[in-house]
Amino acid sequence: MAPAAHYFMGGVRTDLYGRTSLPGLYACGEVACTGVHGANRLASNSLLEGLVFGARLAASLLDEQLSPPSRPDLWCGDLREERAAAEALVEERLAAVMGWWAGLVREAAGLEQAAAALDELWQVFEYAACRRRGLERRNLLLLARLLVEAALWRRESRGAHYRADLPAPDIGYRKHLLLARGREPREIPVE
Ligand SMILES: Cc1cc2nc3c(=O)[nH]c(=O)nc-3n(C[C@H](O)[C@H](O)[C@H](O)COP(=O)(O)OP(=O)(O)OC[C@H]3O[C@@H](n4cnc5c(N)ncnc54)[C@H](O)[C@@H]3O)c2cc1C
């Protein structure tokens, strides 16, 4: 038995029209970070996140000249059966690692164990994943690693989850952490 998540404050940063910093990648709903929520979710905001932002995104796309996304060349290499089995195992272990160490109650030691376990799992993807399932599993693993990285940085946390090792509030953490590929992590103060 495990606690179920009522809401997940997604971390994909978007503007008010669902655009991310990657051309052609849009997000709305739970996955998006629009700035509507603070450290915790405001009740019944799914209507806003899903319907209002969803409609804004759809309407703005109608005005855009969309070109088909470029497709990266996928090289399958020698995808042996044991590699496919290892990929499947990643998904199973990923859920256990995240549920156990990066769930509602967190602490530094557990998050560090989670980071080490995820880094070990990442070795499965040191070759080019080529099938859709493999790519999805690799993306899940990457997102989990980023989540753990951010959770380790945010020593003071309250809302949907909390740090058992730092129960007292620390106003120094009234800021966001922005992680982007190829850039240094950036701290953005909450206005
Ligand atoms: C028990 C419960 C009660 C709730 N009550 C309320 C409430 O009273 N009021 C309120 O405002 N909110 C409520 N919520 C929250 C609300 O239901 C959600 O925030 C909302 O449904 C999220 O919508 P979404 O479209 O962002 O995500 P989802 O509804 O989770 O949609 C994501 C979709 O993506 C699909 N998907 C996932 N991975 C892939 C992939 N790799 N490829 C293709 N598709 C994929 C999934 O199958 C799913 O269909 C409740 C949630 C729960 C669990």
C-alpha cells in the first residue's frame, strides 16, 4: 500500500500560453509550472490549469505557423534482449526508488540514496535508446533525477511534501530553482 498523489505540481516552466523554452514543446495541466500555484497547490485549480490554460494554448496554436518537428536519427545498435529486459527493470525500480526516498516525507540522506540509485540505473541508457518505450523510460529517469536534484537543493520544504530533517521554516528558500539543459541552475526569488 502507498499514499496516492492528489495533485502533482508539475515543474515544466511555461509562459501564459503553454510555451516552454523549447520550440515546439508546449505544456498545460498538472505537468506545467505556470506560476498559478505557490509551494502548495490551491484547491480546485485543475479547472484553471486544465481548461483555461488548455484553451489559451489551443487558441494561440491556431495563430502559429507550425512546421512538423524534426526527427532525430535513431540508431538501434545491437539492442539485445537483455537490454530490453534491463530497460523494463528501470521502470519498476524507478517507481520504488521515487516512492521510497522522494515521496511525501523526504530527508537529505534518503534523497542522496535516490540520486545514487538513479545514476546507477542511468547506465542502462548509455547506448542510444531507439524504441518509443525505451525513450519514454529514459525520459522518466531523467525527470526523476532532476526532481531529486531540486529536492536536495530545497532543504526547507512544506506543502505537498516536507523535509523531515528541517522542520522549521526558512524564509531563505522563498525562491524557485530553474534547471535547464546546458545552463547553470538559476535561483529566482519569489516576488
Ligand atoms: C482522487 C482525486 C480527486 C481530485 N479532485 C479534484 C477536484 O475536486 N478539483 C480539482 O480541481 N482537481 C481535482 N483533482 C486533480 C485533477 O483531477 C487533476 O489535476 C487533473 O485531472 C489533471 O489533468 P491533466 O490533463 O493535467 O493530467 P492527466 O489527467 O493525468 O492527463 C495526462 C494524460 O497523459 C497520458 N500520458 C501519460 N504518459 C503518456 C505518454 N508517454 N504518452 C502519451 N500519453 C501519456 C495519461 O494517460 C493521461 O491521459 C483530483 C485528483 C484526484 C486523483
